[in-house]
Amino acid sequence: MLNEMKKYGGQIVFKQLLQQFFEEVTSQRAIRHYFFNVVMEKMIEDQLNYSQYILRKPDRAYLDGPMQTSSVDIRVSPNVFDDVLITLQNLLVKRKFAREDVNRIASKILDVCEETRSQANDTNIMMLKAVDVSIENLIAYYEKNKTDARVDNKMGGEVYTSRGTTYPFWSRLDTDKKTITLVGRAFANDPGRVSQLEAIKNAASEKIPFFPLEVKATPAASCIYSEYTFSYALGIPTRLLMRCARDFSSLFYEVLKADKDNELRNLTK
């Protein structure tokens, strides 16, 4: 989000926007309970820390607006949620945000707000402390969320996650830098057909130009590759981790959809 905010004034403007949004919602009797139990400073802090878990989607995904993802027991009525969204969208328009950015930025802000609201009302802690992040705990977390996960020694000890997501992916843990990197690999059936991989990558990139893809080729194995890295230095909001992983998996699946001639090995078959 901070990268997207650079053209509008960066972090300072982002904080001002969030403060004004909070104040406008809490000043309206009909929707003020959306931020029940939420402290404005915590809401802003979460936006700065957690926006890294909200991946960008194709523009068409923002046409219908965001969905409520907070805990079921604290969800507001659809009308209230729509009014909160409209309040934010109107604020972005007043602040001269480009029309093509309004829906996307509003959606991302509300996605993080939903996590903030959930944390404010959690009876159980849904944060994984940085000190507790490990390969074993990462595997346990993925399996708890109904995916299959295991250490892949062929990939240097990365965690390979399959089933329960749109397409299998790997997770690379760096305990020194306190980062997790999600990795997508679409392997070629024939390692020598690099030009075909480039064509598939280019076709997929037309659908998801914001999602970095590259071709990696060796005599033994070639693949279309992507990665996304985020920091866990301040801990991991576990709900958002699974969301981020599933969104990454769905975005990477666009590579397979662009493979019209079955040049790639489909790991789901």
C-alpha cells in the first residue's frame, strides 16, 4: 500500500487519510459501530504493518467492492458495510485520488480494517510472535488451514504447500532477516523449450501486469517463477497470512491458464 501511496504523498498523507476516514465513520450514528472497540492509533498502525499481506488483484476483482472478512460475530449489516465503503471512496475522491485507484485502495484499506476489528474483539490471540516463527510452526499453521504442507528438500528446505489452494506454492523462511517468501514455480514438460515459456509468461503478464514473473532455465529444469516477500519482524497476523498465501496461489495460477499448448507440468494433476 505504501508503494501505491507514493504518488499521493507517501506515509504522511496515508496517515492523514486514515485519521479522517476513522473520524468520518465514527461521527455518523448509523455506522459508527463499525469501529466498535477499535482505537484509531491501532487502526493506523495496522494499516502500516499489515498492508503487506494484501496482494493486488486484477482490476475486475474490485468492481463489486470488498467483502467482510472479520469474525462472524462482529460483522455489520451489508448496508452499514456499504456505507463505510462509500464514505471511504468519497473521501478518496475528495482528496483527488485517480478514479482508477479509488476502488482498489478503498478495498485494501477495508481488508486491513477487517483484521483490526477482529483483533479488537478476539478472545484468543490470533498473532504468531516473531520468535515463534519456524518451519515446523509454518507447516502446522498451513495444515491447520486444511492444506497439505511438507519440507521440500529438493528446493533447499522450502515448505511445499499443496491442496487447499488454487495452485501449489513454496514458502521460504529467512530467520535472520525475519522474512517469508512465497514462491510460485510452473515447470516445463520439456526444459529446452524456453521460448515457449517466455510466450506463456508474456501472455500471463498481460492479465496480471503488476505480478512479477520471470523464466528460469537450466539444462535439467526450466520454469516460470514468481516470488513475494514480506516481513514478520513484528509478528504474523495468522488470518492474513493464509489469505496472502491463497491470493498468491490464485494469482500464480494465471500462468497455467495462459498455457494453451500444455507446455507446463500441472502440479494439480
